[in-house]
Amino acid sequence: MIPFILRRLVGLVVVLLVVFLLTFALAHAVPGGPFQSERVLPDVVKENFERRYRLDLPYHEQAYYMLRDYARGDLGQSMKMDVEINDVVAQGLPISAALGALALTFAFTVGLAAGILSAVRRGTRSDFLLMSTAALGIALPNFVVAGFAILLFVFMIPIFPAGGWGTLRQLILPGLCLGAPYAAYVARIARTGMLDVLGQDHIRTARAKGLSPWSVVMRHALPTAMLPVISFLGPAVAGVLTGSPVVEQIFAIPGMGWHFVQAAFNRDITMAMGLVMVYTVLLYTMNFLVDLSYGLLDPRVEYK
């Protein structure tokens, strides 16, 4: 396992470098800049701003200084908000993490239960209803689900607030909207995995021993059927992280996603690049943890 971990750490460095170079190139290829506005700045003021953020240097020197700061753990300073990006991450990451944790908990709890029930009752009306709902959930993106949820649970049936942050009640609706499409995916994957496992020989042996259907499904079939579901955890985390900016913007949640959208609108290069690097580390770490979990669920898996 140690060589596997070392290889993944080296891979993290390579991925971060590639993502940095691509993001840096795209950020400087976009027309406009952080200091362009309706009010024309005096040339002296504009030159001072560019000198402060090293925009007056050649591109390769700008990239070098940014990489040096990133290696020290310093994400730099926002060009528009005049705050340290490390402080923005420290304040926004717990909010986005709470939203993402709630969304993933909902997705895997509801999706796994629906998938297991659909597989056990294959061909019945329950199976058809659950899989039809899952297909609808896959087809609708989370911002469409959020729009319908606001109309239903905020205006028609006022159960939840329209947005904001500070209480669990304000977090429930955006968390459900963010996790709904992934609950649908998990339901389909869990059903397929469970149907495959239920037809294997060790399940027939367990049934022949007279074990209860609950014991057969939960103790003998579920651990193996969980492998494809766990495999989906990495893409699900990626989807939740990349989808959270839209949901956070809709519900006015001041997480990392909200700051990322504002950075894109304001042409805030340092803020956008810093948050992209943080997102990259989070995604790589989650995929790494998913790979490690394979060996815990299936002893046949070797770390090569």
C-alpha cells in the first residue's frame, strides 16, 4: 500500500501542475481584466494595481511567482475583494462542505435504499415507479430541481426559507436539490449491482441454508453490490463540488462556490485560480480515498 500511496502523491503534484498551467492560460486568454469597469481608471492607478498583483511582468514570471506562493500554502490576494484567498477558503470551505455532506448523505441513503428495493422487487410496480423517478432525476439538472423546489416548498407550501445561511433549516432545501440527481444515479447503479450479486452462487447457497431474505440481502449481497456504488463516490463528489456554485448562487449561500461564481463575473484571476487549485486537491483526495476503500470492501483487490 505504501508504494501505491507514494505514486498517488506524485500524481497529485503532476495533476496540480497541469491544472495550474491550463487555468493560468485560460484566465489570461479571456478578454477584459479585473481592473476594467465603466469608470476609466487613471493610468497611474492602473499601473499601480498591475504592479501590486505582478500583472506587469511577463506571463512566465507571473506563473513562477504564483507557483512559488502555492508551494508555500499562500493562495494570494483577491484582486477585487482585497482579502486573502486563504481567509476566503477558511470561511467558505466549511459551508460548502456542510452543503456537500448533506447532499451526498441524501444521495447515497435514498439512492441506495431505492436501488436495493427495486432489485429485490424486480419487475413489480415498485420497481417501475422507482426507476422511472430515477430516470427523471438523472434528466433534470440540479438548478432545474432547485427552481421547482423553491416554487413548491417556499412559495406554494412555505416549509423552508428561500435562501441564506446560518441554520440547518436553511441548508436542507439546497442540500436536497444538490443531491437529488446523484440519488437517481446511485439508485440505478445499486439496482444493477444488486441484481448481479443476487444471481451468484454464494447467494444461492445462503438461501439454501434457510437464511432470511433480509440476512441474504444485507449481510451477503450488499457488501459486494456496494463496490460500483463506492466507485461512483468519486464522480459524485466531483459533481457536487462543481454543481455547488450554481446551487449556492441560487440560494445565496456564501460558500466557496458562491465566491467562485463572483470571481468569474469580476474577472478576479487570483481568486478563481486559487479556488480551482483547492477544488483540484479536494477531488483528487476523494478519488484517492475511494481507491483505498476498495480493499476494505473486497479483499481480492490489490493495490498495484
